[in-house]
Amino acid sequence: MSKIILGGNQYGKAETRVVRIYRDTPRHEIHDVNVTTCLRGDFSAAHLAGDQSKVLPTDTQKQTAYAYAKEKGLLSVEDYGLTLARHFVADVEPVDGARIEIEEYAWERATVDGAEHDHTWVRKGQEVRTAAITVDAHGETVVGGLKDMVILKSTGSEFSGFLTDPYTVLEPTHDRVMATSLVAQWRFTSVDVDWESTYVGIKAQLVKQFAVVQSLALQQTLFEMGKAVLEAYPFIAEVRLSAPNKHHFVYDLAPFGLANDNEVFNADDRPYGLIQATVIRDDAPPAGAAWDPYRGWLS
């Protein structure tokens, strides 16, 4: 007769919206984040007997996120996440592991009479920056990233020579629109990093490879993106990429007596191909719990 036992478990506060404005000078600065905290440890008594004596309330986790934005600062999401995670593990006795997942929403300064305004911003919508920080008995790991980066090129992409069967109707092409909404994450091997310049540089590498690679397949482009990041940043162990193929199909204008030489398209949002890849150093250190998600938006 099998025995019913409690399996893996964790708990936390999901999606605490924190906006930190720095007002130290007449030119203000803004950081806008969505913070998820997750605590790991032996919380079996709460599940099996309803005993909350080892459970730090999720409301307390929320309050800590706000307090630390003031006390410790919120300049880089990676540093902020590390500070939170270290606090929960070091200062809350039942907690032996903490996971912090952060999304950052970018703002750009409003332009008034040709000059940037000191305290007005317009939401910048290119992508959402992400960070996932894990602190436990095995060490500290940081995964940086971005999501929802919509990128498109109008040529320089092919798809031909593919496997066919009786159900294949797709025609090969040597000139197509390639577009995706990219999710990329990269695992650091150090926490002594210039987070801001590294993020800018990695994003530039991803965009560059998407643009310049004569793509025979989206898979090839993803590999070249990850490879370029690893070549540029020796303190990154691996890059994980997820790319839905946002299809653009040439629209049939023949009924109207019009030729269509790859100029007018139907942007079809679903169904879509979903291509995913990991590009990793062959000597990369073990990931530990770096990729163990809480909310689930990480690969």
C-alpha cells in the first residue's frame, strides 16, 4: 500500500509592483519593477498540520520589497534581488533558500521644447528586462534576461530543404520576413558584474546577430545570438532563448490584378512555430537551482 507524502513546495508573494523615484537632485530618476519573492525550506508543518510558526507571511515579503527599495536602493534589478534574497536566507531562520524574480519596465524622459524633462517620462515599450536571483546553501546565482522584445527583418531569412511528408503543403522560400517576440536569459558565473552596461551590451549583441546573419533557419539565428553573447562575456555560462515565429504570409493580390513581390503581408498571430535553444560553454559550472522557477516565465 503506497503512502501519501508531501512533495516539493515553496511559497512567496507574486508581483509586488514597486516604483522607486530618486529625488536627490532636480533631475529625478525612476525605476519601475514587478517583484516576486519565493521562500524555500522545511515548511511541512504548515501543509500537514496548518502550523504557521515557521511561515513568514507573504505580506511581510511584500513590505520588505518596498522597504528595501528605500533602505538598500533600487538601481540595478540584479543587486536589488541579491540584497532581498540574502536577507531572507540570512535573517529568517526557517528559510534556507530564496528566489527573487523581477521584471523591470523602462521609461524614457519626455522631451519638452527640444530638451529632456527632469521629472516627466514616457513609457518605453521595446522589451521587459528580467532577473532571477537564487540564494541558498549552494551559493548565489543570477540569471539576467529580457522578454517581449519584438524584432523583425524584411529580408535575409530563408527556409528550404526541410523534411516533407504527405501532409506538407509549405513551399520553400529564400526570401521571407522573419519576426519574433524574443525571450532570452543568461546565467552569470559571478555576482561581481557591471549589471547595467552588461545588459545594454547583451541586448546589442542579440539585435546585431538577428540583423546580420543570413538566416537559413530561426534555429541558426538563435545559436548565433547565444554564441555572440558568450564570446563577448566570459562571465556568462549559458544563454537560453525562446522565439515564437511571428509569421508574415505574402497576401494574394491576384484577384485584384496586382502583383505582390514580397510587399504586402498578412501578419498571422497563431498558430506559430516556437523555437527554443540553449547555447552553453562546454566547461560551464553547474547551474544549481538557477533555472528552478517560481512564477514560471523562465525557461
